Amino acid sequence: MSTGRTSAEFTAALRNREQLIGYWSLLDSPVAAERLARVGYDYLAFDAQHGLFGYQGMLNNLLATDTKGSTAVGMVRVEANDLTYIGKALDAGATAVIVPLIDTAQDAADAVAAVRYPPHGRRSYGPMRAQLRVGPNPADTHDATAVLAMIETADGLANVEEICATPGLDGIYVGPSDLRLAIGGATSSDPSVQGEFEQALIRVRKAAEDAGIAAGIHNADGASAARRLAEGFTFATVAADVVHLQQIATSHLDAARGGAH
């Protein structure tokens, strides 16, 4: 089991391209987040883009993640590459933000600017909870918080080398469902484009490695996460609570019906 890290320690490990494993959460449930945070994952990622919670749910989940016994830091996929959304997630205590739909190096630079205080960026000062988790000083905040750009569009893939070279960007994160659609898949899991998809992942991994930044990817299960880490991704997320809740409940129902007389 991993041991809990401070935000600064986690961000240093991420930037050093150490292998990290996280879990993805869609639910508005701090009780679930508190339990997940104690399992041993390095981070919990709360999905404010497609997740089933608003600002209060995000805040409550981050609070639950930081309770006694937690091994994880809180990460948030924000709604959009927007100064307000990014600032609110960081002010609530997120150690890292994942910014969706990054198409260009300028998009990535905008995301970086939203995470950094002046003169390095445009983040407004108001770390209402973050000052307790990260600290009140901008320099400490810059050391302890990370910004990750999602590679999930055709343009993002085409420009991935320039995106990864963006000053201040800590890493990239592959959204496999959108990326598969972007390269021509008919569905988010279309096997007919598997070859093209794997080639895209190789390109993304190499771009991140050449730039010296972290490379992460979303996964449906732990076995897939292990495979991607073995291939060279530096962090991998297992997804997601709402899906796994249904899967495990179904498996128990099937077992119960199969054992009933």
C-alpha cells in the first residue's frame, strides 16, 4: 500500500515521472471518497466535467479525501479550460487539475496561466481552503500544484509535441474514449481502429518523454492500468466508481441467483 503524500510531495513525484496510480470518481458522495482515499491509491480524480456533482460536491469530496488514513491527494478534472473553473478547483484544495479538450500549445499555455499566480500566470488570489492543504504563499503553491492537459482530440494529437513542450505544463492525460472517436472510431470502444489508437498512444508517450513531463491515461480496470504503466505511461487512473458499483452489484446478483435452489 502506498503512503500518503503531501501535495508538494505528490507533485514532485508526478514531475519526476514516477509511477502513480489513481482512481476516478463521478459520484457526489464524500463517504465513498473517504473510503476510496484509504484503499492505497496515490490520487483520487473527481470529474467535474462529466461527474454527477456540482461545486459543493467537489469540495466535499476533496475534504473527504484529506481525512485521517488517506493515502491519496485530490485531483479534479475541471469543466473546461477556463480561469474560473480552474481557480475554483484549486481554491477548494485540489492538488492537480486535469484540463479537457486541449487542442494547441496556446490552449495548454492558457491552462498553465490559470494555475499560476502573477507574474507567472493569471490565477486570482483567494485560496480559501487550499491555504490549509497547500499553503498561502504563491511560491509554495507553484511547487505543490500541477496542471495536466488532456489529449483527446484530433487537433490535440496532431499538436501533441508542441503541447508537451509548453513551459510550466506538468503532464498530459489521455482521454481514450474521445481520442478513439477522434481518430475515426464509430464508438468510444470501436475495435476497428485499435491499431491507429495504439500508434497514437505511442506518439503521445514519446512526446511527453521527450519533453520530460508526466504521461497519464484513463483506464477501465486495474489490469489495463498495469499494461499502460508497463508500456511507459507514468501515471494511470482506474475508472470509475459509478461503473464499478454496478459491475460488482451485478456480479453478486449473478452469483446469488446461480447458487439459489
